[in-house]
Amino acid sequence: DAVTQSVTEKVRAMLQDQIRRAFKGEETIINLVIRHGIVYRELHSEVSRIAADMLVVGVKKRTSVALTPSRVAHGFDCAVFFAPEGKPLSWNRLMVPVDLSRNSGRMLRLALEMMKAGSDQAYASVTGVHVVQNLPIHYYYGFELNDTYIDQRSEEARVAFRQMIAEEGLDQSAVTEVHLDDKHGNVATHLYNYCAEHPCDLVVMNARGHSHLSNLLVGSVAEKFVNYCKHVPILLMR
């Protein structure tokens, strides 16, 4: 109707003005599609219609309930780039959460390629962060983990990490290896705390593991992490 058409044109004019200012007058080809309705449903429909390879989502400190980062991470099949409000983009310090799967190797390769393409090489780094899960029976039955067991699990993780790097054909020296001890099964919190204590410019992570079970686990970790970590850009791949 006339009212909807008027609102659409006003929104289009506002967005075009913001685009011109963002690109400082440079020529850009951007197809603006304005839809009316429930935000999540309309966005999902449009992404499916154009078969998008990537969805870029702006993240504010106070996120709309209708479009939370975790809901986007769970509900879209394409890659998603979460861009925090007011955060300048840089590829100097990249963090890659690693579950030692083949997909984690792919994420490390992607991070290294992004670093080489768009960073100051003198200050650039890629850090692979793996959370060593020491959850099993002690958590449920109250047994204490001894140092020998923890050391053994950590050493197994280090061996598996380096094997993953070798299988992907990557340079071992190009990736900083970090292993975090997890005694309570909260991987997303460990990753968030590390990210907060060791500032990075971008997190590159995968939404899928190497099996159906790990897909559920990794998917859950990714969804929690993107909800926690709203101060750093995150590239979530499929």
C-alpha cells in the first residue's frame, strides 16, 4: 500500500546515504532489498532466495531478541561474518578455535591465507586454541584428576594438533599452538576468556566437526561463543 511504499523509499534513501558515506563517495554496486515482516524469517528467506555464500551481520552490545548471534549461527547454512559495532577491521592477530578435526585444519589454512593477504606481516600471527576436555567419569562421580592423567591428555592433544597441521600441509612455525585445560566441560567459556585475555582482531571458527556427534558439540560451542564474544569480529564457516 501507499504507506508501506513511502516507508520503503525513506529507508532506501537513508541506507543509500549511509553507504555513500561509508565508502566515501567511491563507486559501489550494492543491490538493496528491503522487506517487511518478521526480521529473522525475512532475512532467512532472502539468503535462501539468492543462495548467499556469506551473511554479514552487525552485532550491537544489546542485540535484538529476534536476531541473536546464536540464532543466526544455528539457523543459516552459509558462512556468517559477525561484525561488532564500531570495531575496525584488521587481520593482524587471528585466533582459530581448534577441535583437532580436519575442518579445524581448514580453518587454520584460511586464517593463514587471510593474514598473508590483509595484514602487516611484521606483527601478524595466527593462534590455534584447543581446549583439552578432561570431563569423563571424575565429573560425574567426584573423582579427582591426577597430574599424570592431565599431562597425558595434554601431550596427546599436542601430538594430534601437530599431526593435523602436517596433514593439512601447513607450516608448523606459522601457527602458535595453545592448549587450555578444561575440567568442567565449558569449552565456549574457555575460548571467550582466552579471547578476552589475549586480544585478537578476528576469530575464524568452524560450525562443524568431523562426525555427526562432533557436529552437535562443535555447533553448540560455536553458538554459545558467538553469543558471548560480541567485542571481536567472528567469521563462522560451514
